[in-house]
Amino acid sequence: MSMFEPNKEFIGKLQSCISEKNDHGTLQLLEGLHAADIAELYNELDVEEAKYLYLLLEGEKAADALMELDEDDREELLESVPSEIIARHFVDNMDTDDAVELIRELDEDEQEEVLSHIEDVEQAGDIVDLLKYDVDTAGGIMGTEMIIVNEEWSMPECLKEMRNQAEEMENIYHIYVVDEDNKLKGIFPLKKMITSPSVSRVKHVMVKDPISVKVDTPIDEVSHVFERYDLVAIPVIDSIGRLVGQITVDDVMDEMIEQSERDYQLASGISQDVESSDNVLVQTSARLPWLVIGMIGGLSNSVILGKFESFFATNPKMALFIPLIGGTGGNVGIQSSAIVVQGLANKTLNISKIWVQVIKEAAVALINASMISLLVFLYNWFMFGTNTVTYSVSISLFAVVMFASIFGTLVPLTLERFKIDPAIATGPFITITNDIIGMLIYMGVSSLLS
């Protein structure tokens, strides 16, 4: 199946069918399209056209296409849809994890209205229970749709119950085994259903002590468990070991993508989550704060350099190396912080061993600083001979690289210790700070050697 690429002809036909309220023609055009492809059409339609299209879709296809939209687009679409329609047309056809994600995006009054219109009381109860969990924990992204069997059941009994439960399931990842108290005991391998004799009980063939997470496990730890053990689904248990839900790999992938987007934006100096489709005010408010901080940093540098105006008058060649000092310090700092942030994200760096990482980074910095300062020394010696410029630039560059490396290592580790997203340390914060400190070092060394 090739990827769907809507062209002008297709969009024209679709808009024509929508304007004519041609239900059959519209559905024919959408026939065979994946939910993600239907969501892709949203940007080609106005809100009323999109509303008509989404309300025309039926069952799981409508629900899936809605959840494929970006959060802002979904909010825009649902603003004009009554709560009863949201409940009956969309939520009733969703798995609980998707339904919870959707309802979290609504305000409190609308949440209550939508919940009151859900036809399946059991589903509504599950959604209410899941809404109690923190959005950034395993409980906040888990679903309750899963096949559960009792460890004391025989094979025929187990098979019959699995068939009954599977009728309501869209995808089956694992079959979970529990005891009479609903405590997770194992996972029932489908292969055993074929190879084990019918007299066997489930507890004799199940895989015991499966990997699981608790409801309050942070999402980043859940992602790490999936990555480490190559899982497609993982059971979620409460504080006493009772099975309460499962998380599937698609849910974790969505969270990982969102987290990487947030980290990338933080590293780029964007203070909040924004999309290219957001309005001017939203984008400005997200980008302006760091630009103002950068401007203050630049003004601080100008004040520092202004104090040495007479020095530059007598040593004009010193001004040529200001970009080199600032740029090198910023680059080295970002390299160091990026390595630490990556290590923290994938759990390969132990926060309790800060000084081990600092010492290792200092050793790397020593080699890099020596090589860079030596190359600059040779260049200046060839160009200017052995004078103040030659020695000042090389010594300053050595000191700046050493400082930037250690600073770039310590900052994300410190932020992590105080539960602040360390991704902020890979962006303008490191660059601005290293730029200012670099100028102070350069001016100080130059003054001492002049």
C-alpha cells in the first residue's frame, strides 16, 4: 500500500461533494483511506467542510481520524460540535486511552457533559477512573481494553473466554493471567493454546512474572522499559499488584515523539510547544523570551568590551578573535550538554555519578582545548609572531574550552537533580552564558599579558 498524497484534483472533487452535501460521493472518495490520510485532508478544508466530513464518517474510522489530528486542529473542530455528538459519534467508538486523551483536552464543564452522554456506563466509569491519573504517568496513557484469563481455568474454558473478550478488541497484544484477586500472575502465550493438552490449566503454561509498570511510573521510564526490552505492550499494575490496564507501543511512540519535539524546541530557544500553524501571537510569545535574554546577553558583552576600549585602541588585532572565542565556547558547551541530556534521556547516564561524568568530560576537554589552542597558536605565530595576541588568544581559548565543557556538563545534571527539563541546557542558555564568560576570560587574560 503506497502512501496517500492528496492532489488538487482529489481535493477539488472532495470539496465539490461536500458543498453539494453528497454523502455517497464523499464516502466513496474516502473509501480505503487510512485514518491518518483523512486527518491529512484537514488542512485542505475549512472548519465547516471538515466538520461535515468527520460527522459523515462512521464508527471507529471517525474516532481514529479525529485522534490523528493535531491537538490544536482537533480543538478547533470540536468547538462547534455539541457534547452529545462528541460522546456518541466519537468517544463511544474509542479505546479508553484515546477517549481519556480527548476528554482531557476539554474544559471541565464540557468534560462532564460528554461523560454524561456516553452510552456505555462501564466505559464511562473506566474513563473517569483513568482521568484521576497524572497525564505524565503510566496510568495517564494506559487503556483498559485487554484480554484477561484466570490462572485456574482449563484450556477449553480459557479459549472460550478469550473468544468472547476478543470480539470487543481491535488489536490483541497479550493475554494476561490473573488470580482471584485480579493480581497479575503472568502472560499466556498463544502458542501454548495449540501445543498444550486441553487438561492443562493456565497457570501451568503461562509465562510467570512478566515485565510490568506501576500506575505512577513516569512516562519517560515507561518509554525506556519498552526500548530496553523490545516490547509491543506492557501491563500496568496498582500498588498491590492488581492488573488495571496496559500500554501499547503506539501510545509510547506518540509520547516519545511529543517529548522529542518539546526538547528540540527548548534546545532551539522556544519556551512552549508551538506549531507552524499557530497564530502570530502564540509563536511570538513562545520565541520572544529567549530572544530578549539573548539580547541582554549581547548587551552585557558590549558593556564588557566597552570597558576595554583603550586596550583595543592599542591592540586592534585582539578584536579579530572575539567571534572565535565566543563561538568556540558556545559550540563546546552545546556539545557537552547535548551528550549529557541524551544520556539522561536514554538512562545510560546515572545521575548519582555526577563527578564521574564531570571528570570524563574534563579529560575530553583537556585534549580538545590543547589541540585547538595549539592550532590557533601556530596560526597566530605564523601571522603575527610571538606577541600578546599570539599568547592571549591561545591561553584564553584553552580556558574557555575547559570552562564551557565542564559548565555544559554540570548544568543539565543540576537541572535534572532539581526536576527541571535538562533539554533547556542545550539551547541559548548555554550559548549566552559561555559567550559572556568567554569574553571575561579573554579580556582578563589579555589584560594580564599586555
